[in-house]
Amino acid sequence: MSHPLRPPLPRVPAAAAAAAAAAWPSYTGTAHLVGTSTSGVTVYVDPSLGSQALRNAQDLLAAADRVVQQNNTIFGITGGSVDVIVFALNGQTDGTGGADHGGCDFTSGNAIEVDASYGNSNRVVALFEAELSECAMNGQLCGYSTGEALSRWCAAVVGSNALADFATAPQWDQDGRPNWVDRTEHSDQDADSTGCGMAFLSWVMSQQHSLAEVAQAMVRLGDNGTLAQLYAELSGNAASHAWSSFVSALDALPQGVTNDDPFGALATAGAGV
């Protein structure tokens, strides 16, 4: 990994300069403490990145209590404390480096890494929510295509759709719409299965089902659950009808699948969150 020359970090009070004790998934530098929110989110930053990353971290700290409250509402839980560091994840400083954490609960996954996004802290907030939502899944869904789609929808609702460029549904559509409704991919790294999940959840939520309803039903169904079973639980219709009904709805879209929310559910999906 390259280490380009960066402006020095603005002076931080001595009490805030303590190194983090968190066991970060990949970060190996010195983490500088920015602060801790009332809800227990402790934010750190890589000091070598200078003032723009510090601004990202400060903005994340300011948003942390809101994000935690929304995440708790979505999943119907009281979450645990987490540590989060803002740095150049995967060498990027525009948010495209993504985010990471260890396990899939608030004990094993409470050390969260998010990419800096100079000049656009909304992306940092959205990346944080993507990982926080996976902790809220409490060992279910995380690492599977269903969990990945759900976490991205949580990030879209809580983070003002700041990661729209991460869209995978158009690729899935262009790849012939492989059926990831009746089966679940045991990976969160496959664009087609994630894209199918994004479009499917857009469809489900466009039928007056909130993100909170969807998230809590998916966690109940667990790792072995499918999107077809989610459809059955929420609609009362047979799971065997999910795929054909979804495809018919897709075929009726006047503009096709051009983003991760082809059915325009984002405006109402977060109602009450």
C-alpha cells in the first residue's frame, strides 16, 4: 500500500489523542480519538489524512446518535457500543473503499472501519450504517446475499442514498436476471445476487411494507431464509409465486432497472425510522 504525503492533522487536545484499543479488521496505524456519542459510538480517525478526514470523523460523530436510533428502530433492538475509524480504506478517500467489520453482532463486530470521503460526509455516515446494520442482524444474514441487500437498503435510508454509485441491480438485470429469490447466495461479494436482492426489496417495499417490517422479518427467517419466504410472510401469498410476480413487475417498469430502487420505494421505506 502506498503512503502519499498528507497535510498534518490539525492539533487535537491531548486528552483526545489516545490510541484506540479496538482490534480493527485491517487498520494498522495509530488511531486518534475524535469522541464518543451519547449512544456509545466512539469515533477515531487516521491522523495522517489531515483535516478533510477529520471533518468526516467529526460529522460522523455528530450523526452517530441519530444513526443508532434509526438502526435500532429498523431492527427493533437496543444495540451495543461500537468503535469506528475513518481512514483510507483500500487506499481510497472518496468512499469507494467501502467499509468493513469483523463478526456479525455487537460483540465480535463492534470494530468498524469506514472509508474517508473528502467533502461528502454523508457517504461516511451511510458506510457506517451499512456495517452497523449487520451487527444488528445478530449473527443472521450477515455474509449472505440477503443480508448484503438489507444492509445496503439500511444505508440508503439512513444515509440519504449517498452510496447510489454502489448500485448492483442494473448489472443483475443486464446479466439476465438470475433467480436469487428462490435461493440465497452464501456470499456478500456477488453483484448479481446482491442486485437481485436490492431490486426485490424495492418491489416489496413499494407495496406499503416499511424497511423495519422487512428487516425484522428477514432476521426472523435467518440464514436459511429466502426472499421468496420474505414475500410470503409479508404478503400472505405463496412463496412459489414470488419470482413470477416479481418478474412481471419488472417487465412492467417503463424505464427498466436503472438503479437499486427501480420501484421507487426509497421515499416511503423509512417511514417511522
